[in-house]
Amino acid sequence: MCKRFRWIIVSAIVPLVMNGMIACDSGPQKEEARAAEIPTATVAEVSRQTISHTLNIAGQFQPYQVVDVHAKVSGYIRHIYVDIGDKVHEGQVLAVLEVPELSAQLKGTVAEVAHSKDEITRAEHEVTRAQSEHVALHADYTRLKQAGAAQTGLIAQQELDDAQSKDLASEAQVDAAKAALAAAREQTEIANADNERVSALSDYATVTAPFDGVVVWRDADTGALIQAGTASNVQSLPVVKLSQSNLLRLRLPVPEDAVQYIHKGSLVNVRVDAVNRSLVGKVVRFTRNISLATRTMETEIDVDNKDLSLIPGMYANTTLQLEQRSGVLAIPVQAVIRNGNQASVLIVDRQNRVQTRNVTLGLQASTLVEVMKGLAEGERVITGGQSKYQAGETVKPQLQHLPVNSTDVDQSQGN
């Protein structure tokens, strides 16, 4: 009887103990299950950053100036002192022409100048003679006139008239001599001018370099006939082609949407892979004109090239800083939800609940975008998979750290 009673009691207690153990085990499991149901959201804090808008573009080096050096007179090449690739300096003699007729013309002008000077001397003497004669004749006329006035009938009227006529004629001779002297002096000036012209032409027989540069092509050899390059209707052959390569123009075709950011003095990072060289330049000029064919504006950077390590025609990769803002509120670009012109974000509040917030955006870079209105520093925004979350939903935030700054790089291929 006792054994049966004990068995009944044990049979009743064991299920209770087992149920208690099961209940104790299921509590943490349910809590873990509930925690597993809360989704994880990657978030980033709104913080102040530096955002740069830059443009990568390929450009081509051009000589600062390049000219065909012509002779100013026609003649034969007597000597040519340069060849392709030679470095020359301003004023250096490139070639000497042989122009025999110029020598004869120069001698003729020298003789004409000497003759004109002799004519001046002769005219001066003629003026002196005429003035002396006039003084004598005028004195005679004056004496006769005074004598006739003192005693009536003493001097015949015919004699007095003859003396007056000679006086007036001598005065006219003086004026004529002075006019001849002036003409002789003017002729001397003409002779001097002609002499200077021919002398200049004679000097032009020596062809010199107009600036420091490199001879990139030679068109004439010794003995070749060179026509003067001063007549537009003559297809004259240049002596050499000269390129100023110690200073280069780096030309960049800037796209239309970036033209508003181009200013003189803007910094440009330049990389020339062909010579493994990097440098920093500045925008010095631009055309202020958009090409209808390419929708680009030609922009130039002056690059010092005293060592001539850069060759005109080389390509360079450049980075132009179009705009930069420091200390602005920024969030990751992927946090923005766009609906037409409206932008919004999902934020996670202090209770880890999701909320929708409309924002006004500013400058956008490759990874960050400026927030002008709608968010405060330190707030958390969801940075991906926004379609998986609903407003009011509780999430488990996982913080993503933002970069120190962001650079927006536009890619553009130069011609």
C-alpha cells in the first residue's frame, strides 16, 4: 500500500518538475528569437566634412608660339647654320642670304646722299650770293631815291625806276635761292630715307631667330632661292619653322557643365605619364566660347619647360578643382532617397526607431553629399536598403564611419 502511494506521488511530481524545467529553458529562447526578429540597419552619423568637386580631363601640350621664319628679301642661301632639333636664342643668326643687287642699291643710295649734301652746300652759297647782290642793289636804289628827293630833277625818273627794278629782282633772287636750298635739304632727307630702307633690306639678308626656341623643321638648304615673305600673293618658302618650347600651353577641352567653375588662377594637378612627371599649374586663359561641335571650352595652362623634357603633342592627365566647401554637414550619397526633385532620408532616432525626413541637398561628391536643411549634426541616417524599412520600425543600428573628406571626380576625355 505504501509503495503504491509513493509511486503515485512520484508520478505526479515528475511531470511538474519537467514542465518547470521546460518553462525555464524556453524564456531565454523566446527573448533571443524576439531579438533576432529586429533587423540590422547600417547607419552613418551626420557630421561636418570637406567636399570637393573636381574634374579629370586629358589635355595636349602645344608650343607657346610657333612660326615659319621667312626672309624679308629675295635671295640665295649662302649659309644656313641650324638644322632640325637645334636650340636657338633670340637674335641668333639662322641663315645668311646672298643678294647682289642690294649691294649695288646700297652704294647708289650712299652716292645719292653725298650728292644731296653737295647740292645743299651749293644752294647755301647761292643764297649768300643773292643776298649780297640784293644788299648792294637795294643800297643803290636807296641813295638815288634820297638824292632825287633832296633836289628835284637831279635824278632822272628812268634811272630811279631802273634802280628800283634791279632792287626788286635781287630780292626775288634771294627768295628763289632760299627755295632751292629748302628743296636741296628735302632731297637729302629723301636720299637718307632711301639709304636707310636699302640698308635695312641689306640687314634682312641675315635671318635671325625672333625668340628662344627649337627648330622643328628646315625648308631650305645652301644655294636655294628664297622669295621674300612680305608679299601675300607669293607662296614664299620659309627658311625654318621655329617653336617656342621652353614654355608650353596645356590645352584642356572643359565640358559645358563645368565652364561656370573655370576661373583664372584655378589650380590644376597635371600628370604626364610619358615622362613620369607630376606638376601643379594654374589656369591662365580660356576662350569664353563653347565649341558647337564638341560642347567644350578650350582652357589653357602655361607649363614651364626650360629643360625641354616635355614635347609638344604629348598628352597629360589633369585634375581641376572646380569647387570646394569645408565644414559642411554631409551624409553618404547612398543614404539619399530621390523622388523627382524631392530628396529624403531614413533616420534612426534615439529609441532606434526609423523615421522619414525630407532634406535639402547642396554640393555632391563621389561618396558624400552636403545637407543644407533637414538634418542636424550627430543624427543617424540609414545608408542602404532603405526599401526594407518602414517608418516607426525598430532597428538595430550598425555605425558606418565616414571618410575625412570626399572628392567628386568627373571623368572627361580630351581630344
